[in-house]
Amino acid sequence: MLAKAQQRLAQYHPQIFIQSMIEPLPAMTFHAVVSSLAIHHLTDEDKRTLFKRIYQSLAPGGVFINAEQILGDTEWNQQLYEEMHLNGARALGSDEDEIRAAQERMAYDHCATLSDQVSWLREIGFQKADSFFHSFRFAVYAGWKD
């Protein structure tokens, strides 16, 4: 994925960093921080700490965008999200062994609700924060630093 990102974004000369999400960010200012399907592995406390570090590292007008798995706001929502995910995986051709293996991996996830994560961004100082895509257990949300 990183090689494809470097290729597609080459004209913008991106700097791509690979490190643990609980380590300090590189000592520089960013115009954008983008994450996809990674932050749900952190505890809620570590998520909030990471969001603070991202906010502090962004230039004014900078944006943080996260495409992520989320937890349902209620038990009903969560059950629906899980059913839709499983039905979608089966429709795409996943067999029961693949689904079982994915469920075992997902047992280590620490998903948070979309509403909590957007609220955390606002509490940290992101003046503009919202969800821009939401389909059952997947969402894209972002926050801009004024």
C-alpha cells in the first residue's frame, strides 16, 4: 500500500513515515495526517493521546483524516454492523475459514464509536470535525486545525 501511495502521490513529494502509533510523531509540521484501518488497534486512551499529538503537529489549516472501523452506538447497532460485515464478506466470496480467522483477529480490536471519536477531536481543539462517510462498521471522519 505504501509503494502504491508513493507512486500515486509522487508529484506532491510526500514524506511517508512508518512507526508505532504510540511513539512520538516526527518533530515537524504536517499539512495532512491520514490513517486507514489502523487506529482501531489502540485503546481509547491511546487514541486520544494520538489525536492530541496529531493536532499539535498539524500546521494551521492542516487536516487529519481517518478511515476506520467503528463500534456501534448501541448493542442493536453493533449487532447490525457485525451482521452486515459478515454478509458482505460472504457475498464477496469469503469462506467460513476466512471469516473465522478474521473474527479471531478482530477480537484484538479496540473500536470506539464514531460519535466518541469525533467528539474527542473537537475536545482536543479541532474546530472543524465531522464524519464524511459512514456505512455500518466503517466510517471516514476528519478534523481541521484552524
